[in-house]
Amino acid sequence: MKKILIVLAILLLIAPALNAAEKKLKPEEAQKEIQNYMELENQLKQQIENEKLEIEALKGEIAGLETKINELKSKIEELKSKPVEVYYIVKWGDWLSKLAEYKEVYGKGQYRRWRDIYNANKNLIKDPDLILPGWKLIIPKP
């Protein structure tokens, strides 16, 4: 964009001389044409400066957005690495190996994973053979 504007400005500066030679303009007319093109050149230079400022502002915005993107990517990775915790409210007649086989916990045949539930809830469960109805147990997911 900048190069195009510079080339255009140069062509506009040369054009009056060529135009004057073709049309055989009077010196005053040629001078007026040159003045018009010089004003146009100044306007184009100002426009180039404005574009440069806008580009710098956009580069700053891009840098800010890239920083945010990197922060969000690291947050996503952090969340992915955290184990997902699901909760289960103990009902009457439940025990840990039975819980482990529930469809919403680990599924049929997963009774051996009762230790995962126990280890995640050691602060609440003192005896793995005794859990009480109403307890909210953390069910760690891999």
C-alpha cells in the first residue's frame, strides 16, 4: 500500500511536466499544475503517515490478542490436566465396591475401583466398610 502511494505520488509529479510539454501550457498554467500536484503529494504523504499510525495501533492490538490467546491456551491445558470430579450422594444400602459398578460411576465390572473412591474421600471415610447415606462422595474420573 505504501509503495503504491509513493509510486502514484512520483507519477503525479512527473505527469505535469509531460502534460505541459504535450499541451504546450503557458508557464503560469504549468506552475499551477505543479502546485496542485505538490498539494496532492502532501495529502498522500499525510495519508501514508496516518496509515502507518493505524498499522502500529493494529500491531499493538494483535500483540494483546496473542497474549490473551496464549493465556487461554495455557488455561485450557491446565483444565485438561485436572481430573474431572463427579459427585455421588450415598444412598441406604450402598458400599464402595457397589458404587464403583454403578453406570454413572465407573460401570459394570469396575468394582475394583472402590479404592479410587476411598482415596479421593479419605477426609470423610474413616472406615472403607462403612459409608453413610447422605454423604457426598467425590468420584474421580481418569
